[in-house]
Amino acid sequence: MKRLASILLLSIVCFSGYTQTNNDIVMSVAGENVTKQEFIDLYQKNNINPSKTIDKQDLKEYLDLFINYKLKLQEAKSLGLDTTKTITDEIETYRKQLTAPYINDATITEQLIEEAYDRLKYFVHASHILVNVPANATPADTLAAYNKAIDIRKKILKGEDFGTLAAEISDDPSAKENKGDLGFFTSMQMIYPFEQECYKMKDGEISMPIKTSFGYHIIKLIERKPSPFYSVDIAHVWVNPKEHDSTTDCKAIIEEAYAALQQGNSFEEVAKTFSDDKRSSANGGLLAGQKLTTLPSEYVINLQTMQIGQYSKPFESRFGWHIIKPVEFHQIPALEDLRKSIEKRIQGDVRSYRTIEAFADKTKAEYGFKENLIKLKAIENIVTDSVFSATWSIPENFDKAEEIFRIGDYSFTQNDLAKYIEIHQQKETPIYIPSFVSKAYKAAVLDAVVNYGEKHLDSKYPELKTQLEEFRNGVIIFAITDKFVWNRSISDTAGLEKFYEQNKQKYMWDKRSDATIWTLDTTVQTEKAIKIIEKGSKKHWTNIKIQEEIAKKCKIDTNIEKTIRFVWNKFEQGDNKFVDKSEQKIGVGQIIADGKKKCIVVVHKIIEPEIKTLSECKGIVTSDYQDYLEKEWIKELRNKYTYKVNEAVFNSID
């Protein structure tokens, strides 16, 4: 607690942006001038008075704390504590957290959230044909894949069947079975570029080749319309051909189930009798909370025109034969109810890069980004296939310092890119070397530009600069105080013992009662227990023996420790309400009700005031020792460094 209080009290920051004159300077501490306005601002920052009026006495006390604070900072810097890895890492971690909202543009994030939510109100039914682009594709390979996708699109536009082509030539393995039909989906259920295209297209339209991480897609939008539900509770009867031999007529089974429904049998009974979905049939065929992507497209098509409680006619899908009955349609929740889950999905989706890219674009425009891509050729010439096994190293004779890009006053050279590739290489599928270098360069540019923009945020936002400087100084103060005070008070056992011996008269016990508090459950016969306690007290029995005797006489053989409880200790006035009622009188006290339980206090003896042992008061002694160490340390700092207050300027503060 003392550490936290120290940091909060002294969480102040010195600004260097004030224009200084001799009349403005209120003090000089360790060679650093502090202006009157700066000092007032910092005082008011820590002024707990709601009206922010200046109290002269309070101001003098603050002045003393401020000088101590500045001296500690100077000492920390002189010892190099402000540059240790532990400190710089902690500051950098905090900086990243603090600047994240500035980098992740809140406007763009909100746009993405609203876009995703609005799209949840619609469902999309689409098919696709995939043309793979190999991981190690050269530009020629990529162009060939694109041209192949264009040729497929031409065939479709000329009238060839989309499903047939998908089954024959799509590189999506599932296309042979589903003919490219992806069923129904909605927002955040497909890779973002694919989703983007689907929500732009018109029903029946065939897209141009769309590039994703899988390759090129030709998309056919079957339909996009307002969704009749967000999720649905549905009951079904499913006759699965895989559960029967080849001679079984599955259509006949589903028709028999349908006939049973028409004859008045309940859907639950029919599902239990005929459905092959064992997980749901035992529960009357119920499937709760189903989303678009968890249902076959034939289910969704039928559900669009059905009413609650109405069952469908038998229909077929590639999974078999079905009868369905909607139990309850759930509409989309309000945006605020889904906001957190949508935002979490966006953060794990490629669309999240839009916020980073937007920040990078702003930074490029603001600080003047220039690049010379011809300079990448030198890197292409030295990178070998060993980079794909993460064993590549920069050739010893490579020393190219020509600039590839510049932003503001930061220059990124060929050497920098070579080092970036060497550091970030990892085992991966080999690709065309120029493509790899181009990809690595783009990543390096994004990292460098974002980092450059992030480092310059505090010059644009004074409140951010203040927060960062406050935290930095707080961490430094914590580190040096820990070194000279807190850690020393724990590790210097000899010093602590010496301090205790010199001051032990301060650590006294008040008058105490050596007493046992008995608590008896309702199952214990109180009168019998009292007699045993009195007898045991006279004969100096142990509390354990008394407890055993009570249990024996009252015939209690289970949960004895909970039924007959005792606490033996030394109690000062105010430590325990039951002992306080005994008024420090030796002997067995009266029965005291504690809810349904009964309490009896036995005072064994009265202990007069005495000095506490170190182990009995180590916490408070350690705290006092810390205060002592800090005061001695401050004396040393005030002797080591110069400080001077301009009394005239200080007294003019009102």
C-alpha cells in the first residue's frame, strides 16, 4: 500500500515546452529549471480540493514533495535505471496499450462493426469455383491461374452449367459432392474479400475472379435477401441412407413417417420412431439455436415459407430425406447486445487490417513517404531458398546502404531490409524469390510506418505525451525507491532488527485477555457443555480434551470440530466482541447468543501491557523502517544535488 501511495502522490510530470524567463522560474532542482506556470499546473493536477483553490500550507508541503521527487528522478538517471531493459520494456508495453486507440481508428472500427451487423440481417446463398494459386507461385503462375478463372467465367456466361463445371474443375475438394454450392451464410462466416463481393452482387450474377488467400474464386450469387431469422429452434425427422443398406427405400420410410403425422401422431413420437439422427430423436427431433451455416440449404429454403408448428412435406437433400418443423424463430438481437462478439470476431479477421492500413496511409501522407522499388533488386539477388527453412543469413560481403524508402526523418535501406528478412524468416513453403522479397518489403514498410507514426503521436496529442511521461517517471520512481527503500527493508534483516531494538518501546501490547471462545451448535446440550468447560478449566485440561469430553457426554460422533468449536488466543480490547463482554474477568463467562449458536468465553489470565516481539509486529516495524530509510535517503540526495527555490516567485503563487 505504501508503494502505491508513493507513486500516486508523486505521479507528476515536468514539461519542457514552457517559455522561461528569470521571473517565471520558481525553482531549480539538480540543474533543471521549473517554471511558475508548470509548478502551478502540476500542483493543481494533484490538488484534491474540488474548487482547486490554492492553500499556502498545502502548497509548501507539495513543494517539499516535489523537490524530493525531482531528486529521486535525477538519482535514477545518474544510475542508469531509466535505461534498463526491464524499465524500457515496461514503458514500451504501456505505450503500445496507450497508443492502440490512436492507431486502431475508432471510426473505421465502428464502420466495420456496423457493416458486419447490417449484413447479419441478410442471408446469402452462393456457389463458387476455386482456382488454386500455389504457395510458391511466380507472377507467371498467378497470371495463369487468373486467366484460367477468366476462361471458366466465359464458359459460364456462354451457358455452360455452373454446378457441372464446379464438380469437374473446381479446386475446392467439396465441389465434387456439392457442385460448388456453399449453402446459406451471412456476415463473418466467409473470408472477408469473398464476403465483400457477395454483398455487392445481384441475384444470379457471375463475378469476375476474386483473389483470396486460397486462390481465385468465380462466384455465382444465387440469392441475397432479408433473413427470416437470426437463429431457429427446429425439430426434424431425418432418414439417412448411410444408416441403411442399399436395398432400403429411404423415400418409403420418410413417406411412412409423414403418413404417421397426418394420422395425428405427434412430431416427437414420429421423430423417435423414424429419425436416424440419434442425438435429436430422443428429444423429439429438436435442434435448438441453429444458424444458417449449420443447416442444409434445403432446410433454409423450406423455412422461409413455414409457420411455427407447421411441418413440411418430405424433401430430399444430398444428406438424405427430411421432414422439418420450426419450433421458434429468433430475430437478430440489438447491435449493443452483439457489439462485443462482433468486435472480437473482427479483431481475429483480415478486415481488422483496415484500421492498421488506414493509420499507415495517414502516416505516409502526413510525414511524406517516398520509395524506390528498383532498390529491391539487390535483395532479390542475395536471398536464397534457404530462407524457407529459416536458415538464410546475410552474405558477409553484402553492404548496400542505398535507401529503399523514407518517411519523415527515417530512412530504410537495403541493409535494413536484409536484416528484417533475416530476423523474421520462418519455415514455410517455398515461393518465387522476387515475390517473397516483395511480400517481406510490404510487411517491413507497414511495421516501420506504423511504428514511426506511433512514436510521433505524443507530439500531436499533448494529453498522450503527459500520460506517457507520467507513467515513465512513475516506473522509474518505483524502481529506485524499491532499490533504496522497499527491497532494502526486506533484505536488510540486521538493519531491521537494530531499528526495532532502538524503537521497540513504540510497539506495545495493550492489556490482553488470554482466553478461549467456545461456539456450540444447536445439537449440543448447552448445560452439559458448560459444566464440562467449567470442570476442565479448574483442572487445567487442554481445549482438545474439553472438546472430546463435550462430544462424549452429548453423544456427538460426527463433525465434532464444526459442532463444538473453540478459538484460543490473546485478545486486546476491541479484538473480539465476545471477549469484550467478559470485561477481562478471569473464569467462565455467561452464555452469549450468536444467532442459533451459543458462545462461552473462558478467560484464563490477564496479561498486563508488554513490548511486542519483532515477529509479532514485523509488518508495522518494516513499514516504519521504510519511512526511516526514505528520510535518510532524502537527506543524502539533498546533500548530493543542488536545489534552490526562488522565494519571490513561489510566494507570488496565489
